[in-house]
Amino acid sequence: MLAGAGLVLVLVFRLLPALLAGLLIYELVEVLAPPLRLSRIRRRSAQLLAIFVLVLGVVLMLAAAVAGIHAFVRSESGSLPALLQAMADVIERWRTVLPPSIVQQIPADADELKQAAVDWLRAHAGTVQHIGTESSRVLAHVLVGAVIGAMAALYESQPAHALGPLAWALQTRVTLLHSVFRRVVFGQVRISAVNTVFTGIYLAIALPIAGIHLPLAKTMIVVTFLVGMMPIVGNLISNTIIVVLSFSVSAGVAATSLAFLIVIHKLEYFLNAQIIGTQVRAHAWELLVAMLLMDAVFGIPGVIAAPIYYAYLKEELVQQGLI
């Protein structure tokens, strides 16, 4: 009951980013420590070395991201006028296929698009400020959660006889949650990687061979992998974005993209049943029901947490012999 209440309070107090960051760092340390452990290096030293490798990797990725953004902004294609003009070109192509009632509400050129953006920012200044504050809070929670996860990885689990009944029960639940998280997340990573490979073949190889160059193709490959971490819903998000971008080329390309992504989506169901479903003893429809209910109660955080929470709940019931 305490474990269940704690998981609910994590969502109520918006601490899910901290929980996921802590579990992820803990798991990464556990994965990296054995390969780094040599005959003369103890377990604690190997874990410290794994944490150092993780911190170094994060710093290098952040530095590479900042350098890439800086180079893109300074380049001709990344300048604000060029981006506005590219968006205006896409809007102009849409104007030929959309109903007149919608066309009247769409900016006609880059200047009108710029003015519309300025007006929107002025009208929603409070919302933009709230988003910035919320982003800072989430980042702080992620950093704190990552530190807690690293510290927990250095903690030596005590044997059952050295603990009181409450401490032993709580340690058992934390271990079970960690085990479920590992199976769900790393299983979903494999599914997302397969989907990304097929999507990359379609966007970066098949379409260019046919003489079609979809805008932001490389970005969409990265987005497909990242949102693919969310079971089922992530695949739908990436598919929707790809189809919308395909419309900027032509309706025929959009239809082709939709047909291809439907095939990939069906493949994802088989992968989900084989990788995730088998590991957590849950079918795709069970995960969908859990995600629907969690979304109704907690919103987007509930959708993200649903696969892990549901798998944990079902594992608890299985171990108690109730199902």
C-alpha cells in the first residue's frame, strides 16, 4: 500500500521526471559497471567509474548539441528570415489544396507569418513564461533524480535478515519496480530502434531514390526514435508528423507515407507483443486501457507512466498469487 501510494503521489506532485531519471541512471550504472570491472577494480570503484562515464557522456552530448545549434543558427539555412521563408513556402503549397474558408486565415507571406508569430507571443506571454518556468522545474527535477539514482547505485542492498519487516518489504518493492522499469524501457528501446531503422530507410533512401525529398527527414528520424520510447502512442505521434510533412510535397506522397507507416505500425504491434508483452505479461490492449485511464486521471504524465505502473501492478499481483 505504501509503494502504491508513493507511485500515485509521484504523479500528483509532478515528480515523474525525477523518478524516471533516477531509475534510468541507476539502471545505466548497473549495466556499465560489470564491463568496467577488472580483476583489480572492486564493485564500488567500477560503479564510480560508470557514473563518471555517464556524466562525461552527458556533458559531451550537451556540448555537441549546443555547438550544433550554434552552427545551425549562424548558417544561412538556420537564419530567421530563411526559416520564415521556408515556412511561408510550405504554407503557400497548402493554400492550393485547402478550402477557401481556411485559406483566408493563413498568412500569405513571410512578413504576415512573422507578424502572426509576434501577435501570438504577445497574446500568450503569460503562457510562454509559464512554459519556461515549468521547463526549468522539470530540468531541476531530472538533475536531482539523476543524482539520487547515482547515489542509490552506490548503496549496498542489505540482506533480509539485517532489515526490519517494513524496510525489507520496501526494499523488495523498490527492487521490483527497478526490474519492471528495466524490462519495459529497454524492451521499448529495441522496438523504437527497429521502427526508426525502417522509417529511416523510407525517408532517407526510398523517397530520395524516387526523386522525393521530404523536409526535415533527418530530424524526423531522430524524433521517431525519441517518441518511440512511448508504447503505441509514440508511434502514432511520429506517424502523424511524417504524414503532415508529406502533405507539404503532395497528396500522393502523403498517401504513400500513410500506407507505409500503417505497415510499420502493424509490425510494431507484433514487436510489442513479443518484446514488451511477453516480459511484463501484458497484451497490447491491456497497455492501451491502462494508458487511456491514466491519461484521463493524470494527463500526459499518466500516459508516460502507464506502461511502467501497470507492469509493476501486474507483477505484484502475480507474485501474491492473485492472478
